[in-house]
Amino acid sequence: RVRKGTLINVSHRAAHGWVYAATVQPGGETGEPVAEGWVPQAVAKRVSLCRVVVDWPAEGSGTLGLLKGDLIAVSKEAERGWVYGERISPRRPDVPTDGWLPKKVLEYILM
């Protein structure tokens, strides 16, 4: 069972619309054991995994404030150097987890 928001690494795509994937523990978190198996491709969203290289404060509603070392899953790229992403590690329940941010503060780890 894969929950919404779980980061997975897809290793095989089948013609029947399913993918074989394993869960990923971002930043070395050890909250849940790694699991693997077949999941419907329709429930998986393609993202690029990035690390924040410099602190960046949110610039208003819809933007995501970041701290150096945060792990971000980028799902959209816009013009003029902005991307839409979700903080996946560390989890901070008191601050927004997703929003727009400048691409220049990111180092791409997996694309």
C-alpha cells in the first residue's frame, strides 16, 4: 500500500499501465520500512529530487520558504527560472510544504 505523498523510485514500467517501484526514505529518515511492488502508473507523479543549496525566504502567498539542505520534489517548471515543489525532508508541520520557488537555489539530485 502506497500513501499519497510517499516518494517512490520506479525501476520498471509495464505495458499494462503498472510500474514496479520501491519507497524512498528521503534524507535518511527511518520512519517506515522500505517497501516495493507494483502500483498503478496513474497514481505516480513524476518529480525531480533536489537539495536546497542556499536559504530562501518565501516572497508571499504561493511561494515556498526554504532552508539550506531541505529536500524538494519538483513537479513543474515555469518560465523565468521558477519551479513548483514540495518539501519532503525535513518535515515542518508549522510551515507550508509546497509552493513556487526559484530554480537557482536548487541542486538537482535525481531527474
